[in-house]
Amino acid sequence: MLLDLDTYTRNIRLLGAIAILVCIGTWAVDLAELVYHCPYCRTQRSVIGLLGLMMMLPYPGHWMSRYIGTVFGILGLVVAAEQHFGGWKKIWAGTLNFGEQWYVNPFLLAGLAMFIITAQVMLLHVVGSRSGPSPGAPYRP
């Protein structure tokens, strides 16, 4: 069930809602000034939220949803990869320090963002390729 793609496509709206909650939660932490105001992180969390909104659309597999989702996804992936690569440069230089709060390390969070964004874009495309109704018809899993 955990590795079954149908589970995720059937629950695409739930996953979209979770992505929106993650986006809102991380923006709240940022705006409360509990973390550093990182432009990379802000872009990644915004893309995760926008893709979550697209996953909640009545017909998330429409070609336009997939196109716009892919554009947002590429932006988020490029930004996340740039930030993640900065961590690899520090690893190679021997200067990477996870610190006491390792769970908020930008290197790890950017890697996680790459996985989340890739999964969101993939789900939009899978739902679109499996849907039979015309593009104007509502999506029903």
C-alpha cells in the first residue's frame, strides 16, 4: 500500500491539502522570525504550496495543470538543487556542520524539498495520463 502508486493518485487531494498545510506552517515559522529568512527556502515552500493547490483542483490532470505544475516544479527543483549543491560543496571542503538543530539544516531540507516537489509533479502527470474523461469533465478517482 505504501509503495502502490494508486494509493497516492486516489488521495491526490489529501496530499495536496497536506502540502498546503506544510507551506502555511513553514511560512508561519518564517514570518514569526523563528528561522533565518532564506530566499531559497521561501521559493521551495511556495512551490510546494502552489503545487498542493494544483493537486486540489477539480481536474488536476488537465494538460494546463500539468504544464503550469511542471513550470513551477522546475523552478522549485532548480532552486532546491542549487541550495543542496551548496551543502555538497561544504562537504567536499570539509566545512559542513549540521549543528545541534540538524533537522533545520538547509542541506537536508533542500534535499527533502527536491523529493517532495518531484513527487508532486509526478502525481499531476500520472493522474493526467490515467484519466479518461475529456479535459472539461471533473476528475473522479
